[in-house]
Amino acid sequence: MAFNTAVSGLIAANSDLGVVGNNIANASTTGFKESRTEFADVYAASAAGSSAVGSGVYIKNISQQHTQGNISFTNNPLDLAINGNGFFVLSNSDAIEYTRAGAFGVDADGTIVDSAGKSLQGFQASETGAIGGSLSDLVIDTANIEPRQTTDVDALFNLDAQQVEPAERGSVVNSTGDAIGVVQAGANNGYPSELITFTYGDGTTRQVQTATNATAEEVASQLNLVNGVSATATTQATVQVNNDNGGLDLTLNGVTLVSSEAAGDIDAQDIAIAINALTNTTLPGITAVHDDATNSLIVTSADGTDLNFQLGNSGDPLDSITITGSSGNNYVLQGDGLGDGDNDGDGTADGTANDGLQVTLGGTLAVQMDEGITADTVLNDGLGTDDGSGLFAQDIISSPFVNNAFDPTNQETYNHATSLTIYDSLGNSHVLTMYFVKESQPNAWTTYIQIDGRDVGEPNPALDPPADTDPTLAGFALQFNSDGSLDTAASEEINITYWNPVDENGEPNGALDGLTVANGAEFPIIEPFNSSNFSINMDTITQFGSDFAVQDISQDGYTTGRLASVDISDDGTIFTRFTNGQARVTGQVALANFANYQGLQPIGSTAWAETYESGSPVIGVPGSSALGQIQSGALEESNVDLSKELVDLIIAQRNFQANSKTIQTADAITQSIINLR
């Protein structure tokens, strides 16, 4: 009896050594769960009852301890650890297995698998990122992501309410008197004395008195002394040489240009050369341009001084020139044919100019007045009227002007600007720039839009071809409320409908072109896209008294992208990130839970199979119900405690030795009994 008892002990101790040894051997196995040997005593039993002396020991159960192992971090995002309850679900040739070992990768088809090629199970996502409800292999699509054109831009800015309009605004009036640019016989321009009154917005006035026959340059100098007023002057005449038999004795503003003693015929080009040679000396600011087609020249005084032409005494009555003023009237200067120097007909060769041989024309004025200034003029004849013969007519007609009008190449013409990258239908990138200009009206701004430095506004059909198809400057009015919010009702919608994408050489790049409203453009834009049109939403921008700030700006387009990385969140959602900055939901890892972990059947490779004792698996997503969460880039270590196992190893060894001693003792007793016989 003692032999059988001791043998059972040896068998139990040996099994215990095997369990402890297996634990120690798998101390570094990912997801391994240690086992524990559970013993039970043996008693012989009969109808008369049980024997008081036991019959040894047997192994009642070897149970695995499904406690949480330590989590160690790795650099592989597909390494997964479960923090809490649950098992990964694997498909092994249609057989379902369960594991806590989360060392995964992808195969050639993009399927997430373990080192043995078993497929990780989960819920695959649709193209829109919606998670399905059917368990299947999790597949990561490694193909390039297709580009998407920009259809919507969302912008959140603060425009500085303290800014002032960069443009200078006002009115401009051009001189309109009947004597302006008219060729007058004699030495005077024919301009009368005038009294010009400027009235400011506050009612104050400033007056300027001009002199009779004052040049346009002299009047401009007077006007430039008035605050808020600036003036420029020019004088222009056209000269045609009709006939020249040997030379012309022609002077301009008292300076001889060509002489009757000059050899050969004199033409308009000779006169132009003579004038331009004296531009920087005796004829300052006066230039001439020769017209080969008409053999005439245009004489210009850049500062508005009078132009006085005089034809000296000529022995040929056919010698003549025609002077045409800027008003369009003509005057012919013709020689007298006497050659006696008596130009005034008094019988004396005294050189006194004859009106018939001398003409004068005056210049024009352009007067610019700041916003709020008006002007009025009267002749200085005591009647308080203007007959229109002066530089200004009685009723001065002004037109608006804008200095520093918006120019994207000039930073002085706008208050703020910002840019972002957008994409055409082929995924080509382009730079969208938004400029913001403060207007003179309260709380009013204009935003101008350019793409790649080019205008994208709809064309002006009133222009002559081909200009009627050219893009125009795209500007949109923004009106703010007194609290700094955008008045969406008073502001214009920003829809870009004439963007025709081009390459770096300015040539069409093959992407979709714009579609104008006249040709059927509609907003909001829906798929499939048939144009490059897009909208810019600025409903949330503000105008507060603080610096310009770009708080948020985004757009929905992107270029072609390659798979860059895979991220898995704690709820098992798999995100694929691409080189174009896009991220997509690929699927979600599934976990399984069981009512009785001890009922699971170990099948090797750190995996278990479902049994009747374990109960059916409850499949869910990490973090739901009693399931744990996923830690990406980490693995769950074995839960084996080596210190404890080494102690258990000593205990198992001691038990084995003790049972061996029992056999040795029983053998000695048996031998003694045999010897007694």
C-alpha cells in the first residue's frame, strides 16, 4: 500500500515539476498565462465505508491563471496589448482561435496577421469610414489615396477694427475752359483771371486768384499750396511742316530751332531733333516725338508752360507750318514772301512780331481734391460768372478717384493678407491668397481673391473680344455689425467660379476649369464635380479692435497620398495616415470575452479554443461592456513570476525526494519482514 501511495506522490510531484518548468520556460512568451497544479488526496472506498488511511494523491486540475501581465512598449504600431479582459480573435483557415499575444503585422495583401499567418478579426470600415457589424479579416489598404479637389474653404480670422483704409479717395476735375489748348494768334494764351473757391467738409473755404494769361504751370503751382488739393499741368501741340524751300526761321518760346540759312529742306524730324537737343537747357521740360507716317511731330511741355511758336520773315510765301492745339483747332503760320524783315507791316525791319506769324497755346490742368472738398470758379470781372473761357468752366464737374487702389503687388494697398494651399481635380497644389482692404464706410471691408497670383473673377461680357473672356479681379464685400460679428445678410457670398488651373508656365494643366453662374454653376457643390468651383465660408470671422489673427483656416482638398503610418486607438479603431496629411478609418479590432476562462482549451502558440465549459464568446469592441482597452505599440508580457516559480521548483523537488524516501522506507520494511520468515 505504501508503495502505491509513494508512486502517486512521485507522479504528482513530477507533473508539478513539469508545470513549473513550463511556466519558467515561457517566462518571456508574449501573452502567456502561467499554470498551477492542483492536487487532491485519494481514499479507498467500499460499501462498508472509506478507509481511514489514504491511498495517495492525484492531480485534480492544472489551471491557467488569466491575470494581467505587464505591458511593455515597442516601436511597432501593430503590436497590440489588451489592458483588461478579453482576447484577440484570430482566424486560422476558418478555425477561430483566441489569444492575448498581440504581435501583429501585415501580409502581402495588407491583411493584419500574427507570426503564424493567422488573420486578426474585427469590423472592416467602408470608404466613408463607417464601421461595419460583421466580423471579418482586418485589411489595411496600402494603395495610394486618390486626390480630391478643393470645394470648400473655411476661414476664421479677426480683422483689426483699428485699421484705416489704405486708399486715398476724393474727386478729380480736369480743366474744361473754352480757351484751353486753343491756338491763339499772338503771344498770350487767352486765359482770363479767375477766382477759384475750395470748400471743405466743415464749411471752411480757401480761395485762389489766378492772373490773366497765367500759364497752366503757374496755376498748378498756386493750387498745390492749398491743403488737400494737388494739381498737375501739361501742354501739347502737333506741328506739321507744309512746305519749306531752303529753310525755316522757326522759334519755340523765343529759342531758335532752325534757320532760313540752313542748307536743304527742313522737315518735322529736323525740328524734333532740334527741340530734344534743348530739352535740358533752354527749353526745359519740352520734348518732341516725330511721327514718320504723317511727317509731323507732337510737342509736349511736361510742366504746363505755354508753347509759343513764331515763324520769322521768309522770302518764300509758300513756306508754312500748321499748329494744332489739344482742343483740335488749327492755325497756319505762313511766310510773307518779302524777305525784308518787316514782320509787322510798318515799313521798318525792326523784328516786331506779326500776329499772323506768331501763335500761343496754353496747357491743361488736372486737379485732385481730397474726399469732402468741392470747388467753384468765377471770372474776376465783378459779375460773379464764368463764360467758360478760363481754365475752369462755371459748373465744375468732378469724378471720383482712388489713389492706392488695391494692387496685390503693393503691400501699401491692403491691410491684411493670408494664404493657404488648395488643390485642383488632378491633385495639383495651388496657392490661394486672400487680401483684406478696409473701406471708408463704417465696419466695411473688401476681400480680394487670387490663385497663384492670378485673377479669378468672372469676365466682363461688355468688353470687346478677346478681353470679354479674361478673368477679372474677384472682390467681395464684407460688412460687420457693431458688435464685431459678420453681417451675413449685407455681406457677399464668396463663390469662386472662374478659376482655370494652370501649370507653372501659365498653361492649362488639364484639370477641371471654372463654371460661371451664367453657364449653370450652383452652390453648394455636390459630387460628381464638373468644375473647379469652390466656396469660401467666412461667416464666423470677426472685426475686433485687436491685431489681425488667423485663428483657423482649412480646406477639404488634398493631393495623391501614399500610406505613411497606421495608428490604432484605445477602442481598437484603426487609422491609416497618408503622406498628403489625410487619415482614414480602416476598421476596428474585435475582442472576445468568456464566462469561464478556465474552460478554454490551450491549443499552443499562446492560443485557446472555445469549449463547452468556457461558454460562447461575447464579441465586442475594446472598452465596451467588460472588455478591456487596446494599447497600440505595446505587448502584454507573460504573467509568470520567476521568483515564485523558483520557490515552487524547490517545493516540487522536495516533494519528489520525500516520496522517493517513502518508497525507500517501505522497501526496507518489506525486506525486514521477508528476512523474518
